[in-house]
Amino acid sequence: MSEHENDVSSRGLSSLDRSNLDLETPEKPYLDSNELIINMGPQHPATHGVLRVILKLDGEKVLGTECVIGYLHRGVEKIAENRTYTMFNPYVDRMDYVAAVSNGLGYCEAVEKLLNVEAPPRAKYIRVILTELNRIASHQLWLGTHALDIGAMTPLFYTFRDREEILKIFERYCGARLTTHAFRIGGCQYETYAGFEKEVKNFLAFFPPKIDEYEALLTGNRIWLERTKNVGVISGADAIALGVTGPVLRASGVKWDLRKAQPYAAYSEFDFEIPIGENGDTYDRYMVRMVEMRQSLRIIEQAVNGIPEGPIMGKVPKVIKPPVGEIYHSIEAPKGELGYFIVSDGSTQPYRIRVRPPSFVNLQALDIMVRGLLVADVVAVIGTLDIVLGEVDR
Amino acid sequence: MPNFIMSYLGSSVTPGEAGNQFWALMYVLIIFAGVSVAVMAMNWLERKALAHFQIRLGPMRVGPHGLLQPIADALKLMLKEDIIPAEADQFVFWVAPLIGLLASFTVYTVIPFGPSQAVSDMNIGILFMLGVSSLGVLGIVVAGWASNSHYPLIGALRSSAQMVSYEVAMGLAVVAAILMTSMKTGTGTLSMIGIVQSQQQQGIWFIFKFFPLGLIAFVIFAIAMIAETNRAPFDMAEAESELTAGYHTEYSGLRWSLFMLAEYAAMIAVSSIAVTLWLGGWMRPFPNLLHAPAWDFIFSFFPGLTFLALAAIALIGTARMPSHSFFRIQRIGLAVFAALLGFIALLLLVIAVAGRSADASLAARFNEGIGYVYWFVLKVAVFMYLFIWYRATWPRYRFDQLMKIGWKVMLPISLGVLMVTAIVGVLVK
Amino acid sequence: MAEDVKTPAPPPPPEGEKKPTAETVVPPAQSAVTPGTVEKPAAPAAPKAPTTEKPAAAAPAAPKPAAPAAKPAAPAKPAGPVPMPWTSPLVEKYKSQYGSGIEAQTYLGQNYFSVDRSLIPDLLRMLRDDEQFDYCVDITAVHYPKREKQFDVVWILYSFPRNERVRVKTQIADGASIPSSVSIWPTANWLEREVYDMFGIQFDGHPDLKRILLPDGWKGYPLRKDYGILQQDQEWVQINLGIESGQ
Amino acid sequence: MAPVATPWFFYVLAGLAVASGVAVITRRNAVHAALALIVTLLSVAGLYLMLYAPFVAGVQIIVYAGGIMVLFLFVIMLVNIERSSKERRYNRMWPVGLVAACALMGLFMTAFTKGRSLFPDRMISLPESSNTQQIAGMLYGEAGQMGQYTFAFEIASLLLLVAILGAVIMTKKKI
């Protein structure tokens, strides 16, 4: 979009006002309202928070988009510089708040790496179980809202009903449901509660029929197929060039998952598969995430059956003072590659923490994915990108 | 005055046809009130049914099981501040909901609840109905334009295109049914009452006529009528996840409620057309096969028994309410409601017994009329439930897909059905 | 929380002028050329040594070789991993091509180049085209206010075919600009905008360089170390609320 | 059938038609004008109904008020209202229009006052119930014989079909 159009939209003028302004310029065609500029968001039911998308439309066809983000910017990276490593740990939960456990895992592992310590095996297993549960919870929330965007309102309630079971496990484990702060640098603070394994196993038995239920509502549904097939297509090469990661990348046929490519925590010990799509359209992304939920169940099953005994906290000094140096560590969050680039100056506070948010980078692909589609597809594509504005804006 | 009343009750034509202006007016009032109440009931039912589809409870606080919720909502909407956007076209913004409301309520003048239970029996009934209901789109278009905002404008454009294109398929499906009316008598009719009567004469609901032609035409109409009323999965005009609320984004309070009233009234209206054209209108099941007076007597118990069942459900609900003092008032309320339903049931049963004789006594005519209205409303209610069911189950179509279905699938099929019906009709004759 | 609590320390303490050289023992896992092993922290414990933020020319006094057995223990006070020179065919190639403008090191199993600013677009392009670093993971910056060249700009790259990460760092002065890499990786678009937003670093040739997370009229660049949070807060409260800030 | 065509209804409808007709040409806002036109068309439909021509009235509502006017509004909404409302409403053609209107009025007046003597044998008698079937009879014929206007009717429909095809070809760049 050119500067001029941005000016117009940022002044908040409707096209009618705009044409009024153009009265003095006779070279403008008389019927100039073919191009419509509408603001989707920041208050809009389908932008998943405070995302503002400026759409340039020809009728209903999208000619171009521009994302305006930052409405939820809290300066997490600046906060980090004024907190100790331990104090900053809860903050990362507030970025991708639907996958808080994953955020915590990435941060703790990055700092552990910087400290050059390793969490004990039992802690790693607990981390894997909780992170995979969180992945399922995140995908459930994505599925519900995505289906709601496309107009199917019922799956939302089903997914929230089943997500509750996961949140209950979190709550019993660490007392919090959403921003869990489940892990500590060096391991876990809490030992699993009595009955943890039983509850997780119950969930493993409980959940597969529920996935079938979601799929019964959507997968074969004609309208769902028409709304998702060949919508928001992004090729594998484009996805790589745009730095898109996570299920969006895998749906474009790139078989890449950090859990396999560069295993962290205990992932190298588990047997699971990486689903990939073929066309890189919305339907493939849907299918990839559905299969991922089942694969997560597989991982959890292996982890909960093979969970070792032992300590849950590694040998971490009381005051965390990593040596001077810098580290980049990334994990496969539900949305994609979540990376932490930490620079330490040897003090108790990080000199600089840079978060590489998957949602932020994935959102950049929105423009090329929706060009030429209709307004209705824009919400479908925003949904399928599975962005969380807390993470986009940080 | 008594003469007025008796004169209509003694006649067998609609008040409009009889020139009975008093009763015509009465009917208009009754229908207006009845439809408004039906819309409120539908509102409650939709919220409850949708909630139960979605493992929720729905309204539970205002009245027992939220029974008074629609009333509370209506009050709230009436008292709400009436906001007209500063840049809106004031007059058009003001008049738009009225157009929609007018269109959907005018349709009821020709809907036959019984052979004489209608405001008027126009000989162009179905044509009038299609025409007037097509005026409803004007309200939407004008509302979208007058709001002077982009989302309503797009919603209005969508819905005008959608309604105009689905009207075509709808009209052709209707014509197929009208062709069927000419089968035995030789001349067809456009009159709504005439259509039902011809189904009676031919001894078949038109949905089963020339199987599967009638069924196909009916299905096309059933799909088109969802699109016509802007309901899921064709609720493009107000797709909340895309256009926030479509054409009524800028509306609030009473004006918004008028739009809702118009939408639900239109839903009931098109369902009534479908019932009239294909499902035998006011006729009870098997009126020709089981035509003995004994069967009449048995079927006349249905209304009373239905209300009895409703009363029983309400009673069970009363019994199942938690015995906490907090629920005492609700409990009493539900019990009173159950008692009310039971009383109505009793009344209906008494009428059924009293009116069993075939003479033209007042009770007999009452009994007859109740039977007609009961079966008609029951059939319409099935459609209303389907509307809710669709909404709970399906995602929303995209606009271009909707148009594609309308023009490339529904229109050819309905044209084909029309032609084949005409050919078959000639051959059979 | 006053911002002056955190006096931004210049990263390398005085003794940090030393730097390990290639003669030091390279722990096995640090050969790091084979894909897949890159991220495995082999955790070489080595005597305290500085980072390499300053490409000071000081010749290193080679510390005594690390005792790798000390791995799991919490790093003793003077002990800690040190950046090691990174040797690989890739590095050899570039070293021979660019000579002193490029330094390759590895720290905790993670490889990075510290390169001269003048090499920037060419090296990145070559990394993508010739070495298949096709995925730009992240672009960010670090601010060292006490240094002459105040900013480190960091590219984190990943290669799908090699399953290998590499970081490219360069130093630029305040007010200096740096060539944009949007033409190399489209994903750099927003990432560079964010760096500009937070640090005020200009990227030449960026299609649409403007603030991304902060409002357009924002003053200052928040992730610079000298950015005063309290001052900002007090000013805002003063202007918008007309009262004194309680901070 | 009891008479419905009371003069009261006639005057209301006629007055409405005239008033809204005037509004159509005087309103600056095109949407207001279109709404006024809809009112005119509906009033005329009411007049048809009073003339025992319910079929024509129904078609008037469906085709004009329901179909064509929706398309009208559809187009008007896309046009720049603010701008068009600032333009001059009457162009130089208005004297011609005035003359034409006066001529038409004169014609109607003549027909109204002298109609009986001018066309003595063409007086139509109002049908008892409806003219729907009579229209059908004229168009398609009754009792096996060809209707009076069958040929003309079919030609007209053919003409419309050609018009539709032409419109599609003109607007659609590739078919």
C-alpha cells in the first residue's frame, strides 16, 4: 500500500469523506468508490484480539492488506532488562497466553543453556507432558475460534469443554490455568501431585473420541471444505522465504519440526510423526493441526508411561548469574519456532533478551496469502495462521 | 356487534373475501400479536436449543428456565438509547427497519391458517406473497446504505445480490407447485387457500406429487428460503465474524429489535409458504384416507394432548428444580406456567369433546378451527426448529460460493423441475 | 524501579581483552559442521573468558584447556564456557575470501560470524545462495552505549538442508545505517522494522521502514540502554493527565 | 364480491403516487429519490388492485418495486452520493420535459372527458372476480385455440432473452 492510502486510512475517513476531499481534483473518475478501504479491527470479532488489518478492497476482493500491530505491546524485552532471570520467568507466560507452558519451556531451556546446566530427566519428562498438553490446548482454542470465524459456532464450545480437562491438570499441578509459570530455570519447582499420571492417562483415553467429534463436525463438511480448500495458499518456498514456521510451514509440505530437527527437552526419546500437508491451504493447515493433536497424545502417552524417578531440579545456583555470553535457543511452540536470544553480561539481569515470536513472523505472511481472495477469506486466513496478539505485540 | 361476530363464524370464507371489515381488522390484530409472540417464543427457543446443542444452558435467570427472557430483552431494547450515527442519513436510517418490518408482516395477510382462517384469500396469493417478501430486501439495502459505514454497506450489497438471485430459484420452485394445482381441476390457482384445497382434492401433499419432482422443488425452496431470510449457513449479510453485524452494525435499541422482529417474522412467513405449498397447509395427516368422523374425533384431541405434554414437561421441570430457597420463586413461576398450560389443554380437550358433532354449532366450528391452526403451526414449528439446527451445525458459505450455488446449481435444477413437471402434467392428463 | 539501577555494563570486562585463539583445544562437539549436532550443547567448561563483543586485536593468552568432565557441575566462579574459534570449510572459505573482516566463533555449540559492516549484504546473500541458509530466523540488535560502535546487529540464520544455525553479527555506530536484507529474505521486512522501532537503526533499501509496534508518534527508541522509562512515564502523565507522576 | 374500490382509497393512493412522483424528481439525494419512486410504484400497484387487476399489481410489486428498484439502489449506493447531490438538479432539457408532461396531461384529460364518445365500443366492463385467467387466456389461448397475443408474447420473451445474452456478453470479459 502506498503512503497516500495509509494516510487516508489512518485519518479514519470513510470512502465517502474521501471522495468529498477529492472534489477539487477533477482527474479523479466520477465513480471512484470501486476501491474500498476498510479497517478490520482493532475491535473486530474475527481478528483474535487487537489486530488491525487495513484492507483495500475492490468490491469484496482483497487488493492488498496492511497489518497494524502493537496495540498490545507491553515492552516485554525492555522489562527483561530490568528484571533478574528468575523474575522474568513469569513474564514470558504473558506473551502467547494460550500456550504459556511452551513459552516457559523455551525460556527456561535457553537460560539453562546459558548457564550450561541441564534439567534432570524427570523434570524433562514433566516438561514434555505439560508442554504437549499445552499444545493440544492451544490447538483446541485455535480450532474453536477458527471454526467460529468460518461460521460454525458449535465446535468452539466443544473444544472449550475439552480444553477444560487440560486446564484442570495445569491447575492441580501449579495452581494456575492460563499463565501457568510451570517451570523454573533448572527444572520444575513442583513435583507432580498425587494422581497426576492417572489424570493424564484419563485424558489420553478421553480425548481421542473428542477429536473424532470435532472431525465429524468439520472434516467432511461440504461447506467447510469449500471454505478452506484452496484458500490462503502459501507454497513451501514462499513459507520458508517469509520465515513462516510451525503448522503453517508443515502444511505447505516442508517436513520440519524442531522437536525432530533439533530435539530439546526429552523429545529425542519419543516416537512420533510430523504431519505435513500438500497444498499449503487452509484445509491442510487444519488437518496438520488435527493430526498434531493426535501425535501429541502419542508423545504424552510415551512420556507418562516412561516417566523416570529422580530429582526434578538441576544444580542451579541460588543466584542465577550466567557467564558473559549469548545464546539463541528455540523450541517448537504450538504456533511455530519460538526462540530466545539472550545476551548476558555476567550480572543477575539479562543484558538483552530478544524473543523470536512465531505469531509475529507468521502474521507477515497474511498479505500474500489473502491477496485476490474475498473478505470472508481474510478472517479464515487470520484464523488459520493461529496468531495470538499477546505474542505478536509482546 | 354480535351479528358481526356470528356472521363470520357462520360463513365459510375468509373475512376479507366476505367483505367483513370488522373481522378482517380483528384478524390483522390477532396475527400481528400472534406473530410477535411467536417471534418472542422463537427467540427463547432458539437460544435454548442452540445452547443445548452447544452444551450450554442458555438463559436461566429471568424466569424459570429463562422463560421471561424475551420479555426482558424486549423491554431492555425498547428502553435502550436510540443511537443514530452522526454521519448517517437520518431519515433513511429511521425508515429502513420499518420497511423490513412492513414487508415481512404484510405477507401474513394471505397466509391461510385454515380454509377460512386468513385475513384474505387473494386470487394472486402466492404472487403477492413473493412480491411483498421481496420488498424486505429494500429495508436491508437501505439500512446498509444509510449507516454510512463500510461494514453495513458490504452487508447490504451482499444481501441484495443474494436475495435477488435466490428469489429466482425460489420463484421457479413455486411455479412448479402451482403447476401441480392444475392437475385434477384443469385450472390451477395462485390462491394460497386454493393451493391447499387442491392438495386435498388430489389427495396428496405436493411434496410427494410426481415423486421425486415435488420433493426436489420443495428442497430447492427450502434452501432458497434460508438464503432469503439471511439465516445460517447463508447469513452473509450479517456474518458476524466478517462484517461484525452486517447491515445492522450501526443499529441499536428499538430499531435493531425491529430488524430482528422482521427477520424472525420473515422466517415464519417463508416457512408458512413452504407448508402451504408442499406440506398440505392446515390439513391434518391423512385427511382423505382416515376421513371417518371417528378419526376426526381422535385427531381433534391432538392440540389438547400437546398442551398436556407441555404442561407435563413444565411439571417435571418444577419437580427437578433444586429445593433451595433461592429457587422458590422460580419454582412457583414454573408451576404456575405448568398450570396455565394444563388449563389450556383442558380447555382444548373440552372443546374437542363438545365439538365432536358435525353440525355447525359454535363449539364444532371452534373445534375445527383449532385443528386447522394447530396442524399448520405444528408444521411451521418443524421448519423453525430446522432453522436453529442448521445454524448450530454448519459453517457459513462464502459469498461467491453462495452465488455460484444460486445461479449454477439451484436455478438449472429448478428450471429442469419446472419443465419436467409441466411435461409430466400434460402426459398424465 | 529506576532504570539507573541497571547501569549498562560494557560487556567485556577489562580482562576480557583476551581472546582464545585457534590453538586452543576444540572440544569434540564444537567442530559443529555436521548437521544436527550444532545445537547439542557439549558444554565445554573452560576458564573464564570474555565474550567477543569487542573484536579487539589483543592476542589471546590461551587459557588452559578445559576439563570437559566438569560439565554438569554448576560453573565454578571463574569457570564457564568460552567462545571458541569455529573451524569449518565454510569458515575457511570466507576467511580466505575476506580475511580479517570476518571472524568465526562458536560458543556453547552455537556458531557465529562477527563481520565487518561493509561485508553485510554480500555475506548474507552468499550465505543464502551458496550455503543454503534459506531461513532467516530473526534479526535483532543489542545496544552497548559505552562502545564506540554502539550497536550489534544480529542475524540468526538457519539452513533447512543442513539443519544448522549460524548467527551473523556486525557492529554499527549510532546513526549509521545498514543495508536491508529484505531482498534476501522477505521475512526481514517486519523484523527490520522492529529493530528500527526499538533501536532506531536505519536499514537502507527497506521498502517501508516505519514503526511497527509503537505508535507512529513515539519518541525515542525504547530498547536503547539510555532510554529513560521513568522520564517517559512522567512526561506522559504530565501531558495527558495534568498531574505529577507518582513514579 | 363486495366493493373494495372506495373513492377514499383511490384518493389516498393517487395522492401518494403524485406526491412521491414529485419527490422523485426534486430530491437531491438519489437514494431518497429511489425510495420515493418505490412508493410511487407501490401506489400504482394499489391502483391496479382497485381496478380488479391483481395480477398486474402483483407483477408490478415483484418486478418493479422488488426487483428493479433493488438493482437501482444497488447501483446508487456505489455512486458518489455526496458529489452528485451537489450538482445541478435540472439541466437544460427541462423546457422540453415540461412540454412533454403538459402534452401527456392534455392527452389524459381529453381521454378522461371525451373517452366515452371517442371510443364507444371499446368500453371495458370490469371483470367480476379476477383478470388473471383472462390474461392467461389472451396470452396462451383457451380451449385448444391459439391465444390472441401468443405470438407477440413469445417474440417479446425472445427479445428479452437476446437482451440478457447481450448484457452478459458486454459485461463479462471472458465467458
